[in-house]
Amino acid sequence: MPIFVSLLSLFRLFAASLVAMSLLATLATGAHAELSLSGAWSRVTPPRAPGAGYVTIRSESDDRLISAHSSLAERVEIHSMTMKDGVMVMRPVVDGLAISAGEPVVLEPGGLHFMLIGLKTPLKAGDTVPVVLTFERAGAMAVDLAVQPMGTKTAPMPATMDMHREPVTITVHRISADGIGAAIGTIKIADGVNGPVLNPDLAGLAPGGHAFHIHENPACGPVERDGKMIAGLAAGGHFDPKGEMGNGEHVSGADHSMLHGQVSHADVVARHHPNGDGADGAMAHGSPEHGAMEHSGGDPEGAGHHTPAGDLAELTADEKGAARMPVAVNSLTFEQLAGRAIMIHAYPEDPADTTLPKGGGPRFACGVIPAR
């Protein structure tokens, strides 16, 4: 009898232990089950530039994001964007980011975002960035940011289209008022999950940023305007399916600069000469995409200005003048690109920098996208 009682007591103790462990496991995982992370992504970064991270946070109960860190960055900060006196201002979020029950918090370009400071290596399309987010209730949660091409504006969506369409490769040539010059490389256009992706393989550019546009006409030659030959003017205006740029006779700020002598051919040569002062100037003005998007609010012409769909994210060349970072085209379809021209300007496009010519300066290089 004592042996039976002893065995029964041991059985009851074992059962109670299992129940306790099950309860503890439920409590430990319940907070995570109440909070979910989705659509985590980042963008390609130029060398020595910070990165940005985005994600959507949903919670069934009130919580607070108190910190974030990544093994690929010296530190990760949570930043907010606010408009003040017509200027977008970025500030760190103090005291954590409040998460209200049932209300998703979306970190996205132009709003709340992570700042990846001191990246150990530039982010490339297709990479993933491991980030650990620490919440007051849910505790530490790991998420991978999927690195998207420069110019991506929304979280990547699951692929629902045929992703096996053959890429189109175009040859890009230098252009001038005298005509079309030597080839400087190629741009391969391929399908991406959110639209076409431009994959450049170019050389001979000035280091830093370059305004990058889709133009209306499949031509790259010069055209006479007000008694002067203007490089690449045969390409017409910036392509915009909404038709808000007129009939293709639009002359950009860059072309006005050339017409009125604000930017000379010598300026363009200096910027693209390997040993010229222009290259150093390009490095000073060549801002990373994160800076261009986050600090200016993502509107290259200022608040309320219509931006043509053909205005792409900046093309960025490295210190050797090579451009190989992909650029996403979220605003146009593959079919809309066909039969247009791709234009590279001599300078970056930053309305806040009064030392730069408007519209990215003169048209410097061009390629024609064949009709499909």
C-alpha cells in the first residue's frame, strides 16, 4: 500500500509538472502570438551610406517597440518624418514606438522607418538584413529585411505574374550636341515582383548620383532649339502616361540650363573627366537613395508638384565611375517602357541644392528601349 501511494504521488507530481510547463510555454509564446511582423524590406545602398528598413507591425494588445539592432550595422535607430515649414524633418523616436491593439503600425518610405547606421557592407538587391526588434511585452523578435532595388517604394508582393519573360538589353551611348558617341555599357530590363527592374552595367560616369529618366521618344540625337543644338532632345520630354507633361515638347530645367548658358559643355566634360574637379563635386553631391527619399520626403520637385512616372530613382556610380546597382520602376509597366528612351543626366537631381542645375543638368547618355 505505501508503495502504491508513493507511485500515485509521483504520477500526480509528474502530471502537475507537465501542466505547469505547458502553461509556462503558453505564456512565453503567447505574447509573440499576439504580435506579428510582415512586409519587412530595405533598399540597395551606395558605399558608406546608411540604410533604411521598413516593416508592418500588428498586435492584438498594446505594446511598445523599445529598441532594434542588427549584426550588419553598428546601430539601428527608429526615426519619424514630419513636415515643418514645407521641409521634411527626420528625428529619432524617443521613449519607444507605441503599438496600439488592433491598429497596424506601418514603417514605410516618407514616414516611420529604421535607420541602419554604420553598415558593415553595402546592401545589394537580393540580400537579407537580420534585425532583432525588442518589445515591452512580446520581447525580442527576429525579422529579415529583404533588400530591394533602388527606387522601390512599397513592400515586395508575392509574385503572381509570369516571371520568366526574357529580359531586354539596351546599349547606352554618350551623347552631345554633336550627336551620339561611344557606348558606355548596357542596361538590362527584367521583370521584378513589383514591376520592371533596370540592371545597369555602365562605366565612364562621374562618381555619385545622376538624374535618371524615361523619355517619350525612341531617339537619342540632338535637336536645334533657339539656334543651339541640344544633346538628346530628340528623346522628347519625360514620359508620363497621365499626359501632364504635354505633347513631348516639354523642355526640362536641364535643357533650359543649356539654352541659357547656366551649364556649359565644359562643365559636363569636367564632371566626367577622371581627374577633373567635377568628379569630386559629384562625390559631394552624390547622395544615397535613403537620403534622397527620406530627408526630402520623396518628392524631387517639392510638395504638391506632379512627378512624371518616368522620373526614376537616381542612378549611382561608384568611385571608379561604374554603375551596377539595380533601379526599380514601380510606376510603369514593362509594356509602357517599350519604345521609349532611357536618359542619364550629368548631375544628381536635388531641388534643395541650389548649386546643382535643375533636372539633373545636361543629358549625358542615352539608350533606346526597343518596341516589343
